[in-house]
Amino acid sequence: MTDTLGPLIATTLIFGGVLFGFFKTKTDGWGRYTSALLLLILVLYVAAMAFAYGRIDWPSVSGLLLAIAGYAAGLASSKE
């Protein structure tokens, strides 16, 4: 447990800073993109914690990262 305590604290501090920045820069309203970005941040945090604990292996994390990138690209692309 003590060998994974450092990465867990570091991961929590990093994602805490990300969430702070997310809510600090958020403008009024809660739209589709805001909800999706918060969901992606939280899913990535849970995956990082599971990876740090050794509950999932790298191929699963890389698949999740590619899925997040594809979802984010789909949100940013034009609908025309």
C-alpha cells in the first residue's frame, strides 16, 4: 500500500487542480459540452486511480484513452 501512496496522492492533486480550473473557467450555463468535459475528466481520474492501484493494465487504459479522444473529437467536429 505504501508504494502506491505517492502516485495516488499525485494523481488526486493533479485532477483536483484540473477540476478547480474547470469550475473556475466555466461560464454561466451548463451545456452539452460542459457536461461531457466533466464526465471525461472524472472517467479519466477513475482510470488513473485504477491503473495506479494495479487493478487494470496498460492495454485497457490505452483503449480508454483512445475512446475518450474519439468522443472528444466527435464533440469538437462540425455537424455539417
